[in-house]
Amino acid sequence: MSDVLDSWQIAYIVIAAAGVSYGLNFLLMPLLRRYAQARPSARSSHKIPTPQGGGAAVVAAVILVVAGATAVLPSLNLDGYLLAAILAAGAFLAIIGATDDMRPLEALPRLLLQAAAVAVVIATLPDDLWIFHALPFWLERALMLVAILWLVNLVNFMDGIDWMTVAEVVPVASGLAVFGLLGALPVAATLVAIALCGAILGFAPFNRPVARLFLGDVGSLPIGLLLGWLLILLAGRGHLVAALLLPLYYLSDATITLLRRLAHREPVLLAHRNHFYQRALDNGMSAYAIVGRVFAVNTALAALAMATLLSQILWAQVAALIAGCIFVGWLLYSFESQKK
């Protein structure tokens, strides 16, 4: 079929995105070492100054590969204007993130700028995309904006140790790509998911513990935006449970941590080390052990999400969601119960 990616095209996209991401990071390393050093602090996990900003190459790789595929694969009938709007919003967030990496922005202006980028993404959604028909259309779109804005920030919050974002994004993006190939996502969204997975793989060697390079806000913010867009599209096509299962670990760790801080009347806008995985690291669990467990649970969540695509029976959907909660609950408990 002309509007479906074949196996060779998928392989080329993954290899191209990984290659561009790796190559750009290799070229940018001297510049990042000089101008974008992340200094150790009481809230950081690293012990020596480490360059940050590797996300710039990840975002650039996604943009270049998606643009290139749009140009050289006209048979896919991709919506160039839609992709341009999505990628422009991602690039805008990358600029905001890069600015924040070098000179921290105030919380309110940063949040408003992020909301503007998310609003652009919401505006690109199809008019007939409606997840909860019991809600007024305008209210659902407002809730979508809040949900994507939260995902943008929680991806940033959770990017706190080496390989954490790799262990999250590779299974999630791979799952989204497979769902797209099965018809659960538009081909344009499938292309973005494949390119994002490849770009993160290209970044992974630089971020392997002990990391030589950090992603930075320049990468975490647009990655959250792209994942939010993809998950909303998936939910809007009748796969709400799958869209909840894929990011369930990140949603759980970040949301529970936020609620705990609110309950303890702690300043939620300030950086901290209260996430489950951070406490496990502080109590002696190795970075490899942490991200290995995260990757394993995320792979299981992707498998459960796939099961909900293959079976639309209500009890199967509920069982998959319960199983996903059990997996994530075990992971959080294993982090919480780690003793010094």
C-alpha cells in the first residue's frame, strides 16, 4: 500500500535518525563542554561537571529525518503542514529548554511558553477527535492541553539519572511505532515515533552510565511534547487504555511525588530529589539496576498496551490496566524499599 511504511523504509528511518543524532552529538561535544556544563549540586545525581544539551541533536535528528522522509517518500501522502506545525512547536520548546539550560527562567514565563507550544499541537488535532463524548468539546481540548503540558514537564522531571530517558522513550516510542504500523495511528505520527526512537538510540551511547553528556531541557521538553501528541492521537482512535499504559511509570512516579510534596507543603516548583528512582539511587541502588528495571517494566507495559489493541473486550482492557498498575506498583515499591 502506498500510504504504509514498509520494513526497509522503517529501517532506513531508524538508522538515519540514530546516525544524525550520534553524529551531531559527536560534533557538538567540544562546544557543549565549553558552554553548557551542568555543575553538580545537592539536587543532582552526578559528581563532576558534565556537558548538557544532547537533546538538541535528538530534536534536530527528528526534524531532519521527518522532513527528509516527507520529501523523498511522496507516496506516503504525508500532511506536510501538520508535520511542520508539530515540529515547529517542538523546535520552539527546544529553544526554551536551551535557554533554561544556560540561564534558568522563572517558573511562570516558562510554563506560559510551554503552554503556547502545546496549544499549537492541540490546534492540529482533527476536529472529529473526541475521547470522552460526555464532555463538552472545548472542555476536553482544555484537559488535553493540561495533560500534554504535564507530560512535557514530567519528562523533564524524570530525566534525572543516566539512561533514564532512554529506558523510557525507546519502549514507548517503539510501541507507538508498532501501533501505527497496525493502523492505530496516522502514518505521519508513525513516522515521528520511529524517528524519535532512532534519535534516542543515537544519543544513548553518550548518556550511558557514567554519562559523558546529558539530554538537558532542550531535549526533554520537546520529547514530552511529541509523546503527548502521539498518545492523544492514540487515545482519540479508541485506544485510551493503551495510551495510559505506555507512559504509566513516568505518570505514576512524577504524579505521586508531586502529591507527596503538596501534602508536605513543599515548594513544588523547585528542583528536588524526591522521585522514587532518585531515592533508590541515594540509598545505594546502581543506575544500571534502576534503568534496567524501568526498561523491563516499560517493555511489559508496551506488551500490555499491544494486548489491548488486539482485544477490544472490556474485561481484557481492565485486566491489562490492572496488570500494568501491578508492574508499576512493584517497581515503585522496589525503589522505595531500597535500604542504605
